[in-house]
Amino acid sequence: MKTKIVALKKNEDFKSLLKGKKISNKYFTIFFNKILNKDSNNLNVSFVTKKKIGNAVKRNKIKRRLKNMTNDAIKKISINFNYSYLVIARNKVLSDEYENIKKTLFTNFERIK
């Protein structure tokens, strides 16, 4: 089944996710919650990086890496499509190895059921 990652667009969706549950580690914080009127075929994931991390090139690199890891996670593990996710990156994502970050992301998505 081909799934598509869709970013959140509405301010209300972001606010409801921030009020939901969260999982934190040294690389990022994942907020997740169920959102009404959500298409169950698509995965709602938004990636956020703060301006403190660096310039636009560094922030976009982090978002590209996280999106790529999430695509791999969809293929390899079972992610709950009923939830919407907000991933807020931290400074360590830029400096640490790709495989360590990917392993951490996979374990966090597996913990969310």
C-alpha cells in the first residue's frame, strides 16, 4: 500500500497536537493525538525546526532527513495511521549519525500504539 506523508496545515491541528501526548529524547520531541476529519490513507506528520538550530539550509536538511526516516519507518514498521504527529527537532539531529537517529525514531514510533 502506497502511503503519502501529508503535512498539517491548520493552526487548530497544531494546537490540538500540542495538547496531546508526547515522547521526548535527545534528538526530537514527538507530539501525537487523534484529529477529527483526518484521511486514514495518508499519514499526517509535520516536521518543525527552531531558528536557534541554524540557517535555513541546516533546518531544511534536518527536515529532509526526518522525512526520509519516516518514509523508511512506514515501510518497515507498523505506524498508527489514526494519529497525527508533530516532530520538533533538536540540535543533536544535525551533528549525530544518521543510523542512530533513525533507530531512535523507529523505537519511538513503535512505542506509540
